[in-house]
Amino acid sequence: MTPNIADVPTSAAVPTDREMVRVEHVSKRFSLRHDRSLKELVFSALQRKTLADTFMALDDVDLTVHAGETVGLIGFNGSGKSTLLKTISGVLFPDAGRVMLRGRVAGLIEVGAGFHPDLSGRENVFLNGAILGMSREQLEERFDDIVAFSEIEEFIDTEVKYYSSGMFLRLAFSVAVHTDPDIFLVDEILSVGDEPFQKKCLERIRELQAAGRTMVVVSHELEMLQKLCTRIVVLRKGKIIFDGDPTEAVAVLRAS
């Protein structure tokens, strides 16, 4: 079951005019390679042509997110929402345009990013925390809180390659939210475990909102996003087709 976000205290800070994320004319194209016959491959080589089809994941996207805002990205599969989030995070680089950020960025974007499977959970906390910009002193100070939040204390010295996907996500989310990021990016908040843990994650999200943090969130949980976000962006085929009121955004998506 999805936790009822109405049960989570709402005390988000008021957004300001200070820009934290600016996406300017960003485009991203992927190659889609298909199996071809030997004859086709030889012919293409002789003609010096490529047989790769391309897919425009993002097409001249502009987006500005201000301090204190929580912006949702929604759209059907293939709309470009996760690609946009990864481009903002730096996991992907745009083919055209640019992304500008202000402050420390953290989040849960790529499962496995910043974690080494042959290291223990303890070692990965320090590795991932360092990647996210925390000093060793900060990590040592917050280590117990990170582990307690993740609820995997008895497995913290086990190599993470033996973790279940749920355990892995719990630890990754816990490290990310304890870095006190200025900008928090997350793809599918409610993929991090069972209902009680999901509710705890939402409570932590609310605490970050109340502290004035800026967030960009991708999720298929439309009702949750309506209540969590200050505005929602709808994407279709790599383009923004709506940017504004969360309730209107959901209606636009359902009508498209």
C-alpha cells in the first residue's frame, strides 16, 4: 500500500526567487541499435553509413527551479522525465544546451551509483558520502543516524552485493538525505521499501522541505506528487507540455 501523505506533517518553506536549478535549451539523443544481417552490415560499411536509429529523449527543454520549491516531473514511459532528472544530476550530459546548479546536490537517481558491490555497507556509507561532498568528520558524526534510519544495522558490515534491492535502496536513500543537500533529486521516492519505511522517507522529505531545501522528484504516484509538490512539470516525447499547478498538471497528463 502507498502511505497516506496526508498523515505526514506539511510545513514546507515558502519558495523564493533565488534560482537553484536552471536548464537551458537542453537536448539529449540516444542511439537505438538493432540486430542486422551480415549483408546489411557489410553494405552499410561500404557506404560508410550507420545503422543506428536515434531517439530524442529531451528536445530543447527549458526549466528553472527556485530555492524552496519541490518540482515534480511526470509523464508516460519514454517522455523524458528520468532522463531530465539524470541530466540535472550530472549522471548524463546533454548533447546541446546547459544545466546550472547552485549548492550541494544529492539524491537517489541511479541504483548503484556511488556504491561498490565488494565493499561493506559501512565502507559504502563513507564512499558515497564523500562523493556527495561530505567530509570524513561529518560522516563519522552522522554515521549512526544514517545506519539507524536505514534499519539495516545488523548487515552494515556485510558486502552490499549480498543486499536485497530493498536494503540497498534504504541505505542509499539514508546517505542521501543525511548529507543536508541544497538540491535533492529523487526518482521514485516510494521504491525504497515497505509502507512504514516509505512513510518515514516522506517524513524526512517534509523535514527537508521545511528547512528550505530545493527538490526535483520523479514519480508515477500522482496523488502523492500533487500533495508534495509546489508545481509539476508534464513531459511528452522529450518536451515540456505543462508547467504549473499540481492538480492541473495531473489533469493534463491524464487527458494527453
